[in-house]
Amino acid sequence: MLNKIKIKDKILPFNKSIRVSGDKSISIRCVLLASQAIGKSRIYNLLESEDVINSLRVIKKLGIKYIKKKNFYEINGYGLDGFLVKKNLTIFAGNSGTLARLILGLLVNSQNKVKIIGDKSLSSRDFSRVTNPLSEFGASFSNKNNKLPVIIQGTNFLRPIKYLENLGSAQCKSSVMLAALKTDGKTIIKAKKSRNHTEIFFKNLNIPIKVKEKSNYDYIEIYGKSNFSGFSYDVPGDISSSAFFLVLTLLTKNSQLTIKKVNINKTRIGIIKILNKMNANILFKNKMKYKGELVSDIIVKSKSNLKGIRCSKNINSSAIDEFLLIFLAAAKAKGISTFKDLGELNKKESPRLDIAVQFLKSIGVKVKRHDNDIKIYGNPKLDLKGKYVIKNFKKDHRIFMMTCVAALTLGGKFEIYDKDSINTSFPNFLKLLKKLGAKLN
Ligand code: S3P
């Protein structure tokens, strides 16, 4: 069967309630932290996507056993020194930057060398952003051009570090936090704002950590090495997966959608803040705290009078995976939207800023770009008539799903390649679209 879909019709109005699958960032952290706990952990609603399955395979290769029970995964850890690293071990991180970068943090004490490899997309991404700080702990690395494969040799003589994380990258921050967990003494991190699931997890597991939040940076202190016990965790829905349905609903006439039990951590809801500033009226209902994370139902209705936005760059990191969709909303809004300092978008699974600009232009949207800043000239009457073939986007799951939303809301006839890319983060995506009435071939 061909790995592409055809979309010829806009989706018709809908009024439904859905649940999206578990949060990817939290799922990967659950697996990795359970691998470091003493005893059994139980994880409910773990996202069963390739990035997370690869995380499970990686810990298994490092000697950690897990089993899938009826509605949870059970992972049996042996504490902070519990990995069993065989000689000449190679581990495969697939498409996942989060897995590859976080596991390196956990391997700083490895007695044998471990080689990390990934797929084509991951093998083109920068790893110096984590190997530099991890070398300061005392680990050694060999690699070419700062890319995968990376070989790590850990040490017994780790020393705590002071680290400035200046990219707003939660992967870099978390990799260092996990290395700090394995290191006696106090590691001090000053980190530009980014998602804080690792910090919340540490607190929740009683790992000694102090966090002071300032306006642009967080100051974090971690005291290693402190073992912790197995835990139980019920992963909330993924806001990044929900985002496709938020924009789908906004841009479809006379529709309403409730998305149940989504993680709405304040470091993740940039997209909702941005869309609401553009005139959307996205609401939270049944908010509750779960182990330090905020979880809520999200209610969204169609909006035909979206307006442009001057988006503050301070919000970038809390919407980092959602800009493709925000650009789509901006293309349908009245007036000009501006976005600044989006260089990190080009460091993702594909060069997303380049591809987004190219895509918007190809569907007739006026876009001006200056370095990493872009201006989108919105057009509420945007209604496509042509035929559009979307391929060669490095199999980036989020590009595939964004173009599906474009096809279902803007008209035109679309042929979108690399359907399998959804397995990276959201295997249920097309099933949920069908549930809302989308016609997909
Ligand atoms: C993630 C952090 C972000 C994000 C990625 C998941 C995480 O990457 O884009 O999808 O789980 O820590 P960066 O740390 O590179 O910004």
C-alpha cells in the first residue's frame, strides 16, 4: 500500500468530544525515570508511539526489564547504578531527539562505551548541545561533526557542574538534570524558560531539587546521588497532539470540540495563549492538579474572525512544537502576523521554519522572511482550488499532520506523502480525524 493519503474535501461541521493519546515528553520521562528507580513502576496511558517504544527498547538493551500488562506498563529498575551495559553496545533512538539527548545524560556513569545511533533525520541534528555540558561532568565522547553516531564513555569520577542553558531547550536542560542525578554534590543550572516536566517529576519523586523561577530564566539546583523508589503514573493527554484539533476546529465552520484530560502545564500552552490573542475563545474546564502537572478538558469552537498577532518571542519556547499550526491560523486571520527569533524551529525533526515558509507560499499565502523572523499576511478569504502534492519534508510527523489540517480546512485537492510519519508521536491521528467526519483516501 502506498504511504500517502488524498484529501479532496473540507471536513464538514462537527460537535464532538475526543481524547488524544498520552503526552510524548512525559511518556519518555516516565520510561527513563522508571529505569532509574528502585523497584517496580506502573505507567498508565503511556503513549504507544515509535519515540516511546524506542525508549522502552533502549532501557531493555541497558538491562532493564519491562512488561506490558492490560492497561499499564510495568518497569523494574535497580536504582541509579542499575544499567547493565554490555561491551560494544549500540542503541537506536529512532527519530527522537528527546530520547537520544536524555539517555546520554543517564549514561554519564556507564563503565563501558555505548554508541547512540538514530534515523536519517536524527542523524542530521546537533549533539554538541548536550555533549558539551556532559563532558564537563567527566564523560568522554567521540563523534564526527557533532552528529550521531555519538559514542559515550562514562566515568565513576563525576563532578557536579554549573551550566547555562541558553537555547530554551528542555532536552538540554533535562539531559544535564539526569546527569546531575548520577553525580555526588550540587549541580547548578541557569536555564532559559522551557518545558519543566523533568523538574516537576524530580519534586514528585522526592529527588532533592530547588527551582527558582524568574521572568526569563529558571535557576535549578540538584543534589545527587539520591535513589528513589518505583512510582505509579497516569500520563495525561498531549497538548501538542491536541493542537492539530484546536486549529482544525477553529478553521471549520459551526463546529465545537472538547478534548478530555490534556496536560496544560503553563510551559506548554503557548499555542492557546497565541490563538486566544488572535480572537479564539479556547476554554479550560475541569482543571485539576495531577502529581504537580495541571490537567484539564479543553473546549474549542469555530472562529471565522481570527485576527493577526505580533507574537512576543518570550512565548516561543512554550509553543515550540506548534508553530506550524499557528502559522496556518495566521494565514486565515485578518491582518499581518509577525513571529520572531524562530531559529530553533530549523533544528527540529526537519528544518520546520524553511518548510513552513515554502508550504505557505505554495498555497498562495504572502510571507516575508528576514533571518529567523517571519511576517504572514493573513487572508480570511483564503480558499484553495488547486492540486497540491506535499512530499520531501524529511518524514516530519508534524509537517504531515499540519498539512492534513490545511487540506481539511482550506479546500483544494491534496496528496500528502509519508503517512507513516504519524507513528512517531500520534499513531491515532488519522483515526480521530475520521471520527470527526474527515474523508481520507
Ligand atoms: C522536548 C523538548 C523540545 C520539543 C520536543 C520535546 C522534550 O525540544 O521540541 O518535541 O520533551 O524535552 P528542544 O529541547 O530541542 O527545544
